[in-house]
Amino acid sequence: MSFNELDTLLKDQRMATPSSVPPSVAKAIDEALFYLPDRHSLIQSTRRKRATMYWAASFAVLGCVIIASALYESRTTAPGSTIQEPIELTQATSIRALLDLESTGSPFRNFLKNDKSNAAIASVVDQGVTLTVRDVIYDGYELSVRYSVSSEKDIEGYTLDGDLSMDGRSIGKIGYIQSEESGQLEHYYEKLDSEHYEGLVRTWKLSHSQYRPESFHLKLEVSKVGSLTGKWSLDIPAKKTSDIIVINPDLSKSSELGTLSLRKVELSPVSTQLNYAFKPGKVDRKASIGIELTDDLGYPYGSVINRDYKAFTRLEFGPVVAGAKTLIVRSFYYDDRNWQKAEPSDYIRTPMLKQPTQEEPLVLSLGEAGEMYITGIEYLSDRTIVHSRFDSTVNGAFQIEDENGNSLPLLLWGLGGDVEFKPIPRDAQLTFLTRPTFPHIYIPELELRVDLPQ
């Protein structure tokens, strides 16, 4: 990777996506941004013992998504069988589900401890490995699938290779094969022990699809589990959940900079949708003004930055965090220095002197914007996975050099804050490179607050 490529990688960031972008333009953007930081990055707040999932949005700040799953009534199915009636999310505490997570590497730990339902929608067995789908949630915009994997023996180098489709229309690839094309899905998983894994697969582009039916057949086809090649195929009827809260706040604030209006807010277990408008006032047309969603807990869901103000009518973020009482829509100036080209000498180099852990991470400076953390490295036979998290509201990225100053080959900006490289020896002397970034300047006159139903 050249310094020009690294500069592009480190300065361009992707977060919430406006719904009005034409599909052809969105596709071109997706292809151009394939090697940029993924839309969804996993972080853990150091101020509170709670971790949630940050999700990306278009050219902006780190946003987050909590994995909140509502459970269905307990169902038992034989391996390979499916439930024939359409599945609908039952009313539950999904929007308010508190996931007091212990570490960014364990997004399901407490959730699984508290999950006593043992729900199973469908299961299939091959090569001594059982794949079970436990939960499907679809809100008309996005879709999430919670699954579990159990094996008769240890699973080496766990990952899934597979495809997810709605009524025969592919909506994305899962797992390592995603390195070969633009990712459509997020994939998070938790290792319970060497024979058991829990995971969640979630779409983040489905809301821009022309095909979003009220009900459909969801097909999950997995070709590889860890190092085992096989065929695990499940066909599951599903339909739009009724667990959706719609708020029509009809709020508006104005200043000499413009007018910000919020028309509608939709909350579900898998997404938060904002319908809003921004009418610029005395704003330099070359200036970048962003819109950010946070809450009374200080939780940053994500943001969007664009000079084409007419492009923004709907924004999509992750589901509301448990305990939040108020959503806050904030306006800010984006520091255009983050877009400027950086020279090789500008990058901040941090040598790795010991293996990082969640408790003792490798701290990488982002300059004035704050820090990011390398929380662990997995050395697998076919790739090396580097885990990271952020405490900054401005997303960052990194590259790795070996002891000779050569950039290590990047496979994939992974999902959930993970980055995949080609295999790296455990004893390699590594140096991490980050680009200096600059924080946002908020505009308090243009701030809207929406009280949430409790």
C-alpha cells in the first residue's frame, strides 16, 4: 500500500448514508470506499462499563450500533428443518435492552448470560457442525440474524463463509469471502468455548435496495465454518416486525447559519431512522456542515457530512441505546484539514513493544481528535486479525509496517473494528501508522432534542 493510498484511507471516513443518493452513485461510492474503515466499528466507553457497536455513516464520525435482539418464543426444531409460518418479532425490551458488555471483544457475553430462552428458529447439521438461527429481525429498512454454531470438536480459525438472500436476491456475503468484494453485511461473533460460537449478521445497505417486501423467505447458505468446508443451508419465512416506534416531533431551530428541522424518528431493534431537513443560511458554500445523532448519555450514533445540503432527507443509524431518554441532533463544522493530503512524515508511528490486550491495549494517537486502541491480535494460518476500538468522535484508521518499513498487505477493513491482514508472524516487529485528525466544532444554536417514550 502506497502512502497516497494510506492517506486516502486514513482521511476519508464513512458513516450514515442519505437515502436520496441514486443507486448508481451509491454503488460507485461503495466500490470506491471498499478499503476504507467499515461502516460499523466496535468501541467501548472507558467512562462507563458498556460497549456497543459503532456504525459508519457517510464521510463522518464514528457511529455506533448496539446489538439489541428481541427473542422469539422458545421453539425446538430438528436439524435441517425450518419453521414454516412467517416469523414476527414479539414485543420485548429490545429497544431498551441493556447490554452491559465487559469488553469490545465480547459483544454478546452478558446478553448470552441473560438469555435463558434457548430459542431456535431453524437448524442444520453438516460435518459434525450444527448451525442454528435463533432470531431474525427486519424493520423494513434493515435486517439482523442471530445465530449459533456448535461442533463435536474444536473449531479452528473460526469464521463463516456464506451468502444471505431475500426471496432469491442476494443481500450480501458473510465472512472471509467478503474480502473479495464490497461488503454488504456486518458480522459479529463471540466465542463461548472452542466448540461453541454465537454471532450476529446485520445488513447496512438494505435500506437503499429497491426490494424491501413486507414478508419474504430468508435464505442463509454457509459453505465454510472455520477450517471445515461443507453445506449448511436454511430457508426461513420472515416478515416485518411490529416492534417499531414512530415519533413525529415537528421540531425546528434557526440561526444565521441556517435552519435545521426534524420531521420524523423511527425506532426499531435494528435501526434508528431520522427524517430531517437542513436549509443553509449564511454558510460558505465551501464549508462542510455535519449532522450528528447522540443522546443524553453522550452516546454517539454517527453523523453525516456533505456540502450538498439537499441530499439529506433521511439518515439511518443503529438502534437506541438502553437507558437513553433523549435523542439529540447536533450540527457541527467539519474541519477540512481532515481532507487534506498528508505527507509520509506527518503520520504518527507507534511501535508495538508487546502483544496488546483488552486490559492493556496499544494506544495510537489521532492527534487533536483523540486516540484509538489496538485491543488484540489473532494470528491465524491464512490471515491476521487486528482488533481495535475508539474513544474519539472522529473515526481514524491505521496501517502496519514491518521492521523494514514495508506496509503489510491489507485484506479487509473488517466489521466491528476488526482489520484483516495477510498472515503476520507472531514475533514480527510491528509499527502502527495513524493520520493526525481534528475534532468537530459544534453549533449549539442548531441543536434539536427528542424525548423518547419510556
